[in-house]
Amino acid sequence: MNLRRDFEDRDDLAAYLREQFPYAEGGVSPFVGGRAAAEEHLQKFDPARYAATRNFLDGAVSRLSPYIRHGVVTLREVLERFGGRRHYKFVQELAWRDYWQRIYQEIGDGVWEDREPSKTGVSYTADLPINWGRTGLACMDSFVEELETTGYLHNHARMWLAAYLVHWRRVAWQTGARWFLRHLVDGDPASNNLSWQWVASTFSGKPYFFNRENLERYTASKYCSTCSRKQDCPFDKSYAALSQELFQL
Ligand SMILES: Cc1cc2nc3c(=O)[nH]c(=O)nc-3n(C[C@H](O)[C@H](O)[C@H](O)COP(=O)(O)OP(=O)(O)OC[C@H]3O[C@@H](n4cnc5c(N)ncnc54)[C@H](O)[C@@H]3O)c2cc1C
């Protein structure tokens, strides 16, 4: 199939893609492909603010993942440009990608299998919940919408959403991983699946979960302040209480 390569502008490209792929879910990602766009991201990135702010949704993260994932920028280039002792936290995050890739080279499709037994003592269902994206929880519904329309989510939002699906909704991590890969513009079976396994506890010593205080802190309460379920928030408990409720330890 010969696809058109010249477009008047991005809207023209988006309209053409919608016409050619009518069954594709979500919208056209705001991430623009190619080296020039990657260069803009490289120019904008401020590694000095990274360590202190990276966990906040509005923190100084690079948003380079789609370009790294598709080989527009290499990890080595990013490391050479921004690495060094002062930016150790950023280097550490680049190292996670490298680590997951090395495991993938060794085990291939084994990334779809539990690397270790789960530590939660809980059993899981295979399907996404029927109200997925319409739970009434402003945070989770917004993350679902953002992922489906932009193809990108901040790392902390990925962690919260994955933990919610696996630990609160008791859905198998593979189902979540498959759904993420359908939407992420940086979707990568190594980083994605092994991160889901880290959340689920099949590739880590304990499950990752969070509470409302943690989510409010890193989002400046922007979801909780308007949430219709703020009086009935499943995350509004201490870690000890949540651990008892969620896991059979
Ligand atoms: C459930 C879940 C699924 C994920 N799926 C993917 C995926 O499919 N593809 C993907 O590239 N990343 C994935 N990540 C890792 C991480 O969320 C993204 O790499 C990061 O959010 C991309 O944003 P950024 O470029 O601004 O990252 P920055 O924080 O600016 O980091 C710079 C680069 O380092 C790498 N990196 C950073 N954090 C991680 C990490 N925890 N694991 C691996 N590499 C990292 C990425 O290449 C990233 O572009 C996932 C994380 C979770 C929790």
C-alpha cells in the first residue's frame, strides 16, 4: 500500500490518517515525529531541574521517550549531552531503559510472562473493567483520556494508573500492558511490560501502590479538587490500611 507522504499541514496529515485507518482508536498524537522535533525537545530540556521535580506532573521531564523509542535520538546521544555526575538522577532513568532492553534481548516474549511469583496473594481477571475510563475518579479517568488522545503519560501517572488497574481493580498486568501498548507513542514491550511487572510485584520484591496524599502532592490536588468521588475516594487511606485491604500478605 502506497501512503501519501506530502501534506499541506499537520491537520491535512491527521485527516488523511483518520480516513486511511478509520478503526484506529484515539486521536493523532500531538508529538510531532522526526529529528527537528526531537531537537526542540533536546533544546528545551533542563537537566538541572530534573531530579527535584521529575515526580510532579508538571515537573521538568524531557518527553524524549517517543524519539528514543523510535531511534530518532539514541540513549548515548542523550547521555553525552546531559549526563555527568551532577545529573545522576537523569542518568539513572536512562539506565532503566537500557536495563529493560538488555533483559528483553535475553528473554524476548518472556516479557509477557511473570518473571517471579506475585507477592500479593491475590488472583486477577483478564478483562478491562466495563467502566474503564468512566469510573468517576477524576484522576484515573483523566489519565485514561490523556493516554488515549495523546499517546503519552507522565511516568508517575503510568505508575498510579497501572497500580489502580492491577491492585484495586484486580486485572492481570498483561491486560493493562497490552492496552498501554495500543496507545503509547513510546510503546515498547521491554520498558512497558517490565514496568507493569514492577508495579504488579512479579519483577520486584513488593507491589507498588499509592494513596491519595501521594497523588495530591504530585498533582497539586488538581484532580481531587473537582472529583465527584472525593468523599468516596478508594485511595484516601493510610498505606497500612490499603495494604491490608488490597493484598493477602
Ligand atoms: C506502567 C509503565 C509503563 C511504561 N511504559 C513505557 C514504554 O512503553 N516506553 C517507554 O519508553 N517507557 C515506558 N515507561 C517508563 C517511563 O514512564 C517513560 O519512559 C517516561 O515517562 C517517558 O517520559 P520522558 O521521556 O519525559 O522521561 P524522562 O523522565 O525525561 O526520562 C528520560 C528517558 O529515560 C527513559 N526512562 C525514564 N524513566 C524510565 C523508566 N522508568 N523505565 C524505562 N525507561 C525510562 C526514557 O527513555 C525517557 O525518555 C513506563 C513506565 C510505567 C510505570
